[in-house]
Amino acid sequence: MDLQPHLLIVDDDERIRGLLQKFLIRSGFLVSAARDAAHARRILEGLDFDMIVLDVMMPGEDGISLTRAIRETSSTPIMLLTAKGETEDRITGLEAGADDYLAKPFEPKELLLRINAILRRIPEADTSDAAPKILKLGPIRYDIERGEMWQGDDLVRLTATESQLMKIFSATPGEPISRAKLVEDLGRDRGQAQERAVDVQITRLRRKIETDPKQPRYLQTVRGAGYMLAPD
């Protein structure tokens, strides 16, 4: 039997926290909850989670600052809950290292679909004995089978979304993929806001791959066609 994924909900609104906790437990998750960033930090010191659902607007430290802090040491998927019109929050949140966002108010069912989509993106360790297929990107090696990126002997931390992007690109190296197709393959709703979100994720991925992210050599922009992975 599979272990239940363990989620951490961080929201200062007790009613929302309680509702989400009940709903997600009924949906088959283990759920812990924190009332603010300081409380979440204490919980995170002692426990690992499969995913963190994090409200942006909280008294004290906000969700974006907490996302940055978590990303310094962990690649656990993070879903941000943002206020309806705060597009800026979403972009800042993705730049800080979040995997996805959902605008309040939302249907719990939509949250569940997003959580499941993100958890499915996390590459599972592959135990097959097939010869490893490695893409070389200068000093970086990407193991297609395992979904792992290495620089020398160091494993490069990828978020769930970055892993998924690498999987998509490495399936067809040297072929451009449109932003709309990337949005679709990531399991997101269509739309310009999501295409802008993909651009942010690409920028973050370039920082991990490229010697000079402003002049990308390996994750190229193809004018009018999208993005393309061009290994050595």
C-alpha cells in the first residue's frame, strides 16, 4: 500500500485551515497545519512533507518570504494561495520558488486537482537497468531515466515543476516547444497568465543550467516558436 502523502497547510484563517484540513484528510492525505510562518518553520524543522500549501497574505512573515527561506534548503513542492487580483503576488511567488498558485476564493476540489497534478510530477526513482541516457549541458549532466541533474559530484536541486520541464524538453532535444504546449504539458489551465508563469519557471531553470543565464546556450528561446533544449 502506498504511503499517504503528507501535506502542510499554512494559513492564518482558522476557518479555512480547518476546512482544508478536513477536506484533504477525507481525500486521503495526512495533513498538518500551521497558523503562521513562524509556526510553519518550527514544524518544518522536525518533519519532511510531500507538499506545502501556503497562504501569501499572513500577519508577520508573508508566504513569499517563507517560500524563499524553504527553497534555500528544500525542493518540496509549494502551492501558494493568493488573493484574487494579485497577479504580482503570483509572479513574485513563482520567482521565489513556488510550483503553482491558486487564487482565493477557490473550490476545494480545484485545490485537490492541482495538488495531485504536482505530486504526479515528482520523478519517481527508476530502478530499471537500462543504460542511463545522459544529456550533457556543458558542466551539467541530466540523467533522463532518473530525472536527475548533476554538476560534477553534486546533485542539482530541482523543484517538481523544473523536473517536469526537464522531462518535457529532454524527450525532444533540439526541437522547440511552444509556451502553450508547455502550459498544457504541465497540466495548467490555458491562458496568458500561465504562459507568463512558464517564462518565470524557465528563467529559474536557466539559472541552474546556464553559465550565463542572460545569454542562454542550452535552454534557448526560439523566436516565434517557444523554447528548446540544445544539449552538447
